[in-house]
Amino acid sequence: MKFTKMHGLGNDYLYVYGEVPEDIGELSIKLSDRHFGAGSDGMIYICPSETADFKMRIFNADGSEAMMCGNGIRCVGKYVFDKGYTDKTELAIETLSGMKHLTLHIEEGSVKTVTVDMGVTVASNDLVLPDLSREYDHAEFVFEDVICTPVSVGNPHAVFFVHEAGSIRLGEIGPKVEHHEEFPGGINAEFVQLTGPNQLRMRVWERGSGITMACGTGACASAAAAARKGFCEYDTPILVELDGGVLSITVSKNGGVLMTGPAEFVYEAEYPVPCKK
């Protein structure tokens, strides 16, 4: 099996062009291991589609299947263009969270950045998590209680506004939010600091992968929540700084979101998969 390691702001996946194997969960766990495998946040398969240019399927480092990955889909655009599977710079990609539309920005014959129409986000009313409010120092959070804004970007997010994102004990609170009883299917957790006009600092705990360098859908959810609360402006680029770099997110008043950011190759390799007899 040939695979290509790519990343969007350090959110790295192993990309394979072809059909998804039956043992994908086991394979993703094995190859994603950063000590005994190739090391990644998961695997992404690029497959033929009957309704779009390509189909993307995402498998987390724990073997579970994800609905959508903003950083991952930008890399899909670079993969198919740079490898010659398409010469189009406007692409439709089928995902479990619906059809996504990409605009590829080309420099010197290869894709440098990608703009993704993420569709319409839905930011719900704030939710208080009483048990976490009792456990964590209120001074860490902007509000008196541990309050999150649930946001759907085709996948679920819980956005918390904090005074200093860098001081959040992400490895401790992240799993508690992901598996909280309020979110029976699990959830991605973002901890967001306002750093300037239309500027955010965000750290993320991803459902099924844990701490990652970046999360594209999480950046979209954070910007949507900030706009809803009046912290940032609609219809104006919001710069979201993640551990791996910066994404530009524009949120319209109807909830539509555009995300622009880079996509990079890391290396290509082969993994010996035994043939079934």
C-alpha cells in the first residue's frame, strides 16, 4: 500500500488514493502510532464518487470514522491536483457531512493554499457544564461558569472562551469534554482566546485523536461562535491562530463559512499489507 503523509498546519494524515479496506480501523490505529507506526492524526482515503469529483473518508487515530476534517480536505485538493488526478481548480468533494467545494490557489504549478466553502454552521445556545464548573478554576474562563457554545460544522464542536488559551490544561479537560454526558456521541473541544480585532488564539482537543496542532472545522466553529457573541465581525476575515499556524475564516450572517489555509506534502512511503489468499 502506497501512502502520502501530508499536513495542514501540523494536522497530519496519511493519504491513500483508492478503495477503503475492510480492516481500516485496525490499520489506522497501527499506522497512526507515533512511536511504532508512521505517526499521524489518522488516515484519509480519496475515492471515486458518483456525485462529486472525489470522495473523502477520514479515519481517526483511534480507528473511528470522522465526518469531516477542514485541514484534511485542503490536503485532498492539493493531492489530486499535484498528482495529476485533475486539472480543475474548482472541486466538489463528497464527505460524510455533505458536499464541500474547494478553490485551489496555484503557485508555480502546484497548490499552495486552498479555500473551502464549509457550508452553513449552526451555533446553538450556550450550555453550562455544572460538573466542570465545580472542578475548574473559574478564572481560566471568560464566563463565571464553564460555558460552551455548541456549534455544528457538519461535525460537532464545543467552543469555550478563555482568558489565555496557552494555560489551559488541554490533556486534562479535553477528554472530559469529549466524553461528557451532554455529548453522547462525543465532541471536539476548542478553547479560544480573543487576541485582537477579528483575531483568535485556539487550542483543540479532537474527538478520536486528542491534542492536535490544528483543526480546520474547529477554527470555523470558533469563528462562528465568536461572531455570534459579537466578539468578531461577520463578513470579515477572522484570523485564527492554532498551534500549527494561522487560518483565515470568514463567517457570513447566514452562517456560511469560508476557510483558507495551506496544505503541504511531507513524504511518500509504502506499507507492506499481506495479500489475502
